[in-house]
Amino acid sequence: MKRFLIALVLVFSCFASAADHPKPVATFSIVARDATTGQMGIAVASRYFSVGSVVPWAMADVGAVATQANVNVGYGPKAIDLLRQGSTAQQVADRLLAEDTFPGKDGRQFAIVDAKGGVVTYTGPNAPNWAGGRKGANWAAQGNILVGPPVPEAMGKAFEATQGELAEKLFAALKAGDAAGGDKRGRQSASILVVCKECGRNTNNDRYLYINVDDSPDPFTELRRLLDQALAYNYGDHAFKALQAKKLPDARADAEKAVRYTPNNPDSHMTLGFLDYLTGDKNAALAEFQKAKQMDPNFKKQWDSEVSFFKDFGPIQDDKEFINKLFPPGS
């Protein structure tokens, strides 16, 4: 009986220890702002399940935050609220630490970028080694349980060297961090969040993209696939909004970008085909429709649906010569 009681005490001691000392969220992340577009975002990866549900926080025209290591998840929404009230990134960082009453404060790590380009990266003295960060104009990269300083250094260099939109720069930084050694325990999850005012799909949406790989031995390959899909759908949405605004050249340019990101998606080729036709390039339109037709066994049904739904596409039905080339009689 005495041995049983001792064992029971040891079991409860283990549970109490786990509750008092939560497992640190070891990650490497980058928070950044695009000064030209106003987009802000975070990219993060970790040997930790569903890191995207814990680390990234952002609000359009306000700021972006990554909270990690011995995580106080409340840092995310509190930082955003303080930024929204007008505090700078540094003022927010000071308040987060000063007002943190939870255990393990000396093991926190976080980064903040505000809408004016203010940047902070903070690593507590007891964050799991190696832990630290680097920052530049409009970005901060940091991590813990890393192989060493080359990780955030490589992330910053890749971010600054990469051309294109913020999401691509964030992904490049994340890949560079992984190539430099990343989380020394390995890989499991990754996430990218980008926000900007009313730039997301559909209506009144400030979330440009939010993609997550929660549990994978190779999260970066899957994150790249999801990023391609997300950007293709974004450009497709932009194309239809431009079409509704009668900005045909802009609509066609967006549709072309969607095809670049998803060259094997018949819907992307079909949309580009319609916009090629409307901008006067019938040969290019026919080529895009033929590509979509080869990919989609239900092409005719989808094509009919698009023509009937989008009234701007209606005139193509009256072009008998073109229709006969696309749907040869008797075929």
C-alpha cells in the first residue's frame, strides 16, 4: 500500500509539473510589412502541432504579431488591440512584458510590426536555446530551439532579396530559415497569414490569405502548394472584380497570374480564355479553352454555366465561327 501511495504521488507530481511548465512552442518566424501595398503578415514553422493556431496574429492597417517560445497566447490579441488604439510596436512590447502576470515570462519570445513600420523582436533570457532574433526595415525574424543565429539571419536576407508580393517574400524567408537548420528538433507544421484592407476574396474581407499545414513530415512542400492555390484564387477573385468594374485589361492580367500559379487548373484557363476573348484575342482565347477542355471531362457543362452566370461572357455565344471551332459540329 505504501508503494502504491508513493507511485500515486509521483504521477500527480508529474501532472502538476506539466501544468506549471507548459511545453514551449519552439518556432522560427518572421513578421513583416510591405511599405508599398500596406500588407502585413507572419510566416512561421515549427516541430509543433498546428503552429498556425497559436503564433500568428494580425489586423489590417494595424499590425502583425508572432508570439512563441514559452507562449502567452494572450500577447497576440492584446498586442493587436494596443496597436489599434495607437501604441507603437515598442510601446506594445513594453506593456506586454510589464503586465504579464503568468508564469514563465522570462521564457517568452515575440515580434511585432506596426502599420507605420515600427519593428520589435524580443527574446526572454530563459527562452529555449538557441533563441534569438534579427530585424531590418519592416521585418523581424526570430526563433527558439534553433541550430543557431544563421537561421534568422538567413530569413532576413531571403526576405530582402525576394521580389514580388509579401506572401512570396514570407515564404522565401521561411524556406531559408529551414535550409539554415531551422528548428533543431525537425519539422511538423507551418503557417502564413497576410492581411490588408478589403483585399481578401469576396466582400469586406481583410484576410488576404491564411494557410496552415498542421501536421506533416514535409510541411514546406504542402505550404507551397497551398500558397499557389491561395494566390491563384485571389487573382481569380480580383479578375472578376475588375471585370465587374469594366477594367478588362486589369481583369485579364489577374487571370493570367492565376494561371501561372495553377497551370493544371481548368477553371483558371477557362477564366483567362473568356477574358482573352473579351479583350479581342480570339486565338489566345481558343487556346486557353482547349487547355481547359483537355483537363476537364465536364468542360462543356462548366463552360455553359459560366456563360449563363456571367452576363459579360454572353456575347461569345453569338460568335458562331468561334463556337464551331471550340465545339465542332458532331463532336
